Amino acid sequence: MASWSYGACSLCQRLAAVKMMIRTVSAAAQAKPKADFLKGEPHRKHPGVTNLKTVRLPEELQVAAQSIIHKAQVPQLPERVQKLTNFLWSRKRAVEDLTLRQKAVSLEKELWEKAMQKIGDFDEQLLEDRIRKKVLSELRRTTYRWTPLKYEEELGVVYMAARLAGGYAAVRRALNEIKKRDPSFAPHSLLDFGSGLGTVAWASHSCWGDSLKEMVCVDSSAPMNVLAERLLKGDNERAKPHIRNVYFRQFLPVSPKVQFDLVVAAFTLSELPSGVDREEAVVTLWRKTNSYLVLVENGTKEGHQMLMEARESLLKKQEKVLHDPRPASMFAPCPHEMVCPKLAQEPITPCNFQQRYHPLPLPGKHECQTEKFSYLILSRTEPAKAGAEGLDWGRLIAPVLRRTRHVHCHLCRSDGQLQHMVVTARKHSRDVYRCARNSDWGDQLPVIENVKEEEIDSDSER
């Protein structure tokens, strides 16, 4: 009995010693200073985090939209909403005339070669007519028919039901990048090109409030401008607008000297008929930019490639007449100014991101949805680093995979390369590891250069 008591007592002493050691190690870990790049923030809010939680429309905007949709009594609204959503998502760029001519010449040459192999004596004029008809028939069958959308009042209401909440979520997420990384930026003026329902004005007001003294919304569709004004007034003609100093126009300000602190074009480039029109629009918008230019498009291959065309125009091509000598620099999402590495991969996949949001509470739409979008932000000034100076921050371009004691991160780096980084606490430091676990698709993460990939892989398998 005595020996049993002695053994139990010894065991208790050992357990107490182990507990004390755990407490000491834990206290030491807590006392250890955090990495400089955190700037005193907790890991879940580290400087590279720019994602938002599930976005909800401002209450006044949601109530006004529901009122307008209810009054419009659009027949077969759910079916038309789905049809328009599918059309906008699958929309491609119009085929350029030069591309069409090259395709026609190539096809004609191929048909002539086949005809020469089969026919002996022939009527050249008759054969030429047949080949021309075949070429035209094949081009009609295989060429994408781009058609402009004309938003009269009823289609505008359908668009509101289909795209108001998702469009707002994408723009709100893009603007949050500026708000988080440049907290001193307080824009006084906004230009929204292709303003549609005015979601950019609402999203900008959510970010910067009454700092904005002038918001110019430009849209060629008069019915869309009317709907946007109704939304601002809560669908009450006699009421004051919920957001002041919003002005609607059908054309851009003519003078090249008129600039705005913030210029935005959301889901607008895809509405322009040709590459020349898109380039002219982007260059014009850049001339009117004093601080930041924000472009947002669908997160499809077409949307991404239109943004890459715009990026190329603004970063590489020199204007003949410079009204503002400050050059364009990349702010987001690209951490570099080289060719997008995703365009060099086969198969080509778009660089896109996603934002969760609450849809308009309409029949059949109650659960949270996800908006997939691509965006581009250019700045007149050198972009501020997300963390400490001298530390490169890569952009997470895919969902983060959290596993036991390691995290899989796919990054676009500042050297223009894509990297699959497996982050562990032992190889990358506890701070970087915890930041990785708290990051998501679209956030930035510090890239550690001094760890060999084979070491990372072997460590993650433990």
C-alpha cells in the first residue's frame, strides 16, 4: 500500500513538472515579439488581408431596388434574370475585322488547295463563286456574333434583379484594396464610366462616406440613369438622395484637364464593340485620373484578357501629348508590371477572385452567393508595400488549402513568376505560417526566398 502511494505521488510530481514546462514554453511563445511586417496587427488581420466578409447591400439601396422591381411587374422575371445572367457571363469580345480577314484568307486558300487536287478541267469563275460562298457560310457558322445591349426601362429592371448585388460586391471588394493599403487616401471626386445602376457611387460612399464631394456617373443609357436616380432617392421622387453630390451624364467631360481622384469602370469594357474603342476609353479614363483608376470585369478568360489589354496600353504605350507626366504604376492585383504569367500557361486560365454576398431577397434567391470577378487598379504614385520594406508580398491566386501543420498557397510573385508554396511554422516562422492560415484567395502573403522547396515538402509530410 505504501509503495503504491509512493508511485502515485511520484507520478503526480512528474505530471506537475510537465504542466509547468508547458506553461513556461507557452508563456515564452506569447512573450516572443511578432514579426515587423505585422505592424502590431493580429495574424487574422495582417497587412496583406484585403478580403471582405460576406457583403450586404446598403439597407436603403436594397429597399429601393425591391420597391422598383415590385412596381415594374416584369413578366417571367426569374427566367429573364437567369437568361441575362448567362448571356453576360458567356459574353466574348467582338471579333476584330483584321482577325476575320485573316481567317477568311486562310480558309479560302485551304479550299482552293483541296479543289485543285480533285478537279481536272474546271470553270474558274464558277469555282471561285462556290469557294467564296463556302467561306462566308463557314465564317457565319463559327464567328461569335457580338451584339450591343440597349437598356430600356424593362431590361434595366431585369439587370437590377440580376446584377445589382453581385456587381456591388465586386466593386466594394476592389475598392477595399485601396482603403486597406492606402488608409490616408480620402477622395474628393469620383468619375464612374458606364455607371449603370450607380453601384460604384454606393460602394465608394460605403468606403469613404462624406469625403466624396463630387460623383459624376456617366452612362449612355438615359433609362439606366433614371433608374440609378430612383435608387438614390429610395424610389421616392420627392425624397432627398441618400447620397449627396451625385451627378448623372450621358457623355464624359470633354476637357482633358479635368481630373478625378478616383476613376472607375465596372463591367463596362465588355460593352465596347472593338479593341480600338476599349483602348481609347482606357487611355481617356487614365487622363482623367488623379490618383487611382479601377477597372472591374467578369472573372472569365474574356474579362481577364480585356483587363490585360488595358494594362498593356497604360504601362507600355507612350502618349503623344502628356497632360499629367506622372506614369502609371500597378497597384493591384498584380505584384509586378511584367506579362501576366497566367497568359503564358496552357491551358490559359483567368486571374480572377471571388466575393461572397447576400443577394436581393427575391423569389428563389435567399442563400449567399459568390461573385467571381477580375480587376485592375493603377496608381499615379508608387504603390505602398503591404508590409515591412524589403519584404516581397505575393498575391494568392487560388483558394488556400489548410492541412495539418502546413498550408498550400499558390502565389503570383513580384518577379512575375507563379509559385506553389507549402508554408510550415518550422521553415517559414510561426508568424508567416499563422498569416498563411488566416489568408484567403486574393490576399497578399510575404514570400520567403531562403527555403528550398524539397525541404518544405519533406517537412509538410511529417
